Amino acid sequence: VRNFGMVWEIGQSTPEIEALAQRSHHHWREASAEFGFSHRTVGSLHFAYEPLELAVLEEYLDKIPDPRGRKMISAGEAIEKVPVIRPEGLLGALYSETEGSVDPREVAPKVLPA
């Protein structure tokens, strides 16, 4: 199994686990500066094509204590961000600016002992 390098804070099961994910992401940023590998803040989009999917995303957003960079966006805004998505039937999306990405092939040789 290959790790794709996603450093995600969103969608954690409890506020405590989400706080842990936030701290972990902070450490990834620090490590990238210390060890010289790239870290990109890429965000995430979670699309809703069905009313129930949209309701779940809205409920998630309503229940998290600190939405920090997360918001519901319209179908049009989602298409502007990702023009290659299927626009037919898109109702909206949950946008989060907090997610990051590292390249495991770059990280491993710089962090792990030889």
C-alpha cells in the first residue's frame, strides 16, 4: 500500500481527534522546513450530487465547533475551482482550505535514516 501524502484535518470523528490532526499537520509543515521536502496546502472539495449528500455536508459544517477555513459553496463556485468535475446535477460542495499534501517519495529519503 502506498501513502499518497494527504495530510487531512477535515472529517475527523471527534473534536479531540480533529485537534490531533491539526497538530499533526503543523508538525508536517515544520518538518518540511527542517528536512527540506515540499509541503503544499491544497485544500479539499467534497461534492454533493444528491440532496442527502448536501444535507450531510451542511450538518457536518453546522456541528463542528470551529469551521476554520471551511464553508459550503455553490455548484458554480465548485466548478470554477475544479472545471473538470461533472457539472450535471451538482448541488454544491463543502470547501476546506486546511488540507495539505507531501510527496512520500521525496519525504522518505530526507527523513528516514539511510
